[in-house]
Amino acid sequence: MPFSSLRDPSDLARACAVMEAVWNELKDAIPEPERDGERTRLAYLVANLAPLALDEDDLKKNVLHQFGLRASQSSGA
């Protein structure tokens, strides 16, 4: 339960909104067999970064950056 650590209602709302927005951007680029695992990884990234974000845009930018860093490291790029 990645979002169970979020106690502030505004952090939780921000995390949920950003999670859905980012997932909708990324899911078509992720192979079907990997989607469940990548969605879970994305949820943990969102949960970890939400308390540090200034707003939804900041959170989305940071999540996309971290998700991309991990993807490029995994592919050896």
C-alpha cells in the first residue's frame, strides 16, 4: 500500500491525481506483461515524492524524472 504512509489529506489528493495522470501518459509505452510491476513502482515513487512536492506540477515533473532515470538505467542507456 504505497499511499498508506501519506497522512496529510492534501498530499494524498495530490498523489492520487498525479499517479493517474502520469500512468495515463506512460502505460501505452510499457509492454503489457510489465504494466502491473511498473504501475506499482510508479505508485511508490509518487508516494515517496509527494510530501516533498510544491504542487501537482512539481510532483509530476519529479516522478517522471525519477521514473525515466530508472528506466534508462535498466535498459543500459
